[in-house]
Amino acid sequence: MIYTALGDSITFGENASSLARAYPQLAVSILNSDSRKVRGFVLARSGWTSHDLLEAVIGQGSSVISHSSVVSVWIGGVDLANAALASIKTKKTLAVKQIVTGYRRNLSSIFTQIKKESRARIICCTQYNPFPNSPLSVGSIGRLNYMINELAYSYGVTVAPAHRWFDGKQADLIYGYRKGKIEDALSGSLPIHPNDRGHRVIATGLAPYLIPRK
């Protein structure tokens, strides 16, 4: 069984103490501990937006995706963070609406491309909220996750509710967590990535979704 994890900095393992402790590698370890034979591949980079991932899926990721049994997609955090910061600076919410529209188009194209390239089962992760104390973030991520569920349903894609795994536990699971407000990101660093504990929570939650249905 070949598992390919597609995504941005979270999937890449940003702020994990090592790549071996990022959730894709941990999920593979969990599956292999049950006497399965699973090989894992990661197609992810820090800073990738949904458009960047789409380009990677069409290009460099095409070969590994075509041989994959299951593919997970976790993308949108960078899109939303850029929009939220722009909204704070301009005092307008239009940026968030535009980003969600573009994100929907890109995610739809990612699903389409994966289905074109392979028969892999697709698991799409929802977005957790690294800024639970900011109403703008709560509303924006809520809209994004609603759209993920809606789009996934129309494509026959399974949704893994990553937001539920983090709800109320962000302070323990996010690297550099401070006040849980978008303004925390204006100081230069982005306290949005899972720490080692967070990656373990993701891997534990995601692993059952990766197991083939009988």
C-alpha cells in the first residue's frame, strides 16, 4: 500500500522536532505497527497555497500519485492566513471571501487531477483554528471547512475532521502558541503549526481513515 500526503507546511513537518515526527511519517508507522506494509510519500512545502499544490500535483507529483492507494490532502492554511492578515491591515473582509472562492476552484482541480491520475482513495482534512480567540478566524475557518465538506461530498472524497482533534486543545498542540489571536502572527512568526504532540494527535486521528475499506 502506498500512501501519499499532499499539503503545505503542516504536512511538510514545519516545527516538528524532526521529519520523522511529522504526521505523515507517524501515520505510516502506526499502520505498519498493525502488520501492514505501507510506504509513505510526502509532496508538501512550507508556504504552499492551494494553487501551488495544484501545480505540484499536475507536475512533479503525477507519478507517485498514479501509484498511490490512498492520498490525503491538507491545504488552505496559507491561503487563509494571507487573507486574514490582509483583512486586518485593510480592515476589510473582502480578502477572505476572494481567497475562499479561489481555494474552492483549486481544491476542486486537485480532486479532479488525482482522480484522473489514479484510483486512489482521497482523504481531505479540514482546517483547525490556530487563532480560536479571533472572531475573524473562527468565521473564516468555519466557512472554509463547510466548503471542504460540501466539495468533498460532491467528489466522493472522505473528510477527516482535523478541526475536531484540535478544538479546545490549541495551546497544547500548536508550536509557539500565545494568545490564540490573529494578531499573534503580526510579530514575525506564525504560531500555526503543530508541535510534536499535535502531529501525534493528527497521525492517530488520520490513520483509521487511511486503512482500506473492506
